[in-house]
Amino acid sequence: LSTAAKDINSPKPVVAVIDDPISSLDSSTLFAISLLCRKLIDLCEDKTSRLCQIVLLTHNAYFFQEVTFQQLGRTVSKDRLYYTFKKDDDSITQAIHHADNPIVSTYEQLWKDLKTDRDNGTMSANTQNAMRRILETYFGALGGFQTDLLKALEPGEQLAANSLLAWINDGSHNIPWEIDYAPVAVDAEQYHRIFRRIFEVEGQLGHYEKMMKVKNQDS
């Protein structure tokens, strides 16, 4: 297929349909096949190639992420289309178009949920757990916190930060049984702000803004 697609002297275009090529394969083989598929996609995006279209179908989210991986600095082609398929109650399969890649990692999904809570000025039942898992995942990969957070924050922020860190540790694992447990909006705003400040004092504000899709001075 690769050799035929490069033969620009032939007038006939080539369309490739790749239907779930990694069923029952181990992770090493899956990764190798994903690299081959990415090469075909690069070839398809080469306007001098006969390979004019690729239709790739898969049930494997990991394989899909590997195939669609974009290296840093590379612009995502506008020619890429993303669809998911699902059956409704009448067993009719529907194709749903997505403007962007609909498959995200668990880490990205945690940030999306947290951003929704922040934008709404609320704390959902998932807020505590999302904050804990984000902090543990990101700063765990960096080797933990590099500063004494409480000393780095302003005096007026220290109490809220101390409460947040303890709250994340306890609140994300337990369900409060008090019948009147109901965090109010002012609590949500305060905790979202302190969560952001943790990234700021650790010198990681850029990551926070990227994941929260902050624009201009919106933070």
C-alpha cells in the first residue's frame, strides 16, 4: 500500500480501510502496529500521495490514543474527522461526529470535570476526589511538592490551604453522613482558588492554565 500510494504517476487514488487490526495482540505488537498506522496517516496527509483517505475502526481506546498521538510542535490536521458509534434503544447504530478527539485520558477527564465545577462556581460530589487525584498524579510524577506550601502562601490563604489539603485527604475517601452537609458557593470559590495557588507557588501555573484552558486573565 505504501509503495502504491507513492506512485503519483498513476491517476487512481487509494482508500485504505483498517478494521480493528490489534484484536488479541500483546501491548508490544499493538504499539508496533500503531506506528505503522501513524506512518500511513502521515502519508495520507501528504498531498502528493495517492493515498487520499484512511478509515480506521477500533474498539481499543489505548490503540486509538497511540494512533492519533500528536508530537509536540506539530499542528493537528484539519482533515482528520472523529466519529463514535453507539446503538440506541431500537438497536440502530448512530454515527456521532466530534469536532475534536473525543477519547481522553482519565487525567484529562478529571481536569474537565474540575473545570466544569469551577466555571459553575460549585463543588460536585466528584470535586474532592478530582483534586486529590490530580495533585497526587501530577506532583507525584514530579517527586512531590518542592516547597513548603503553607509558608509560601499568604497568611490569609494558609488556613484555607491547610483545610483543603486535609479535606482532600479525608473528604475524597469518605462520605460525610451529616444530614446538613452542603458546601456553599463561597466555599467552592475559595477552594478552587487555593487549588490554583498550589500550582502557582510550585512554579507549575502553566500546567494549570493549559489543563483549565485559561485564556487572557481568566484563572
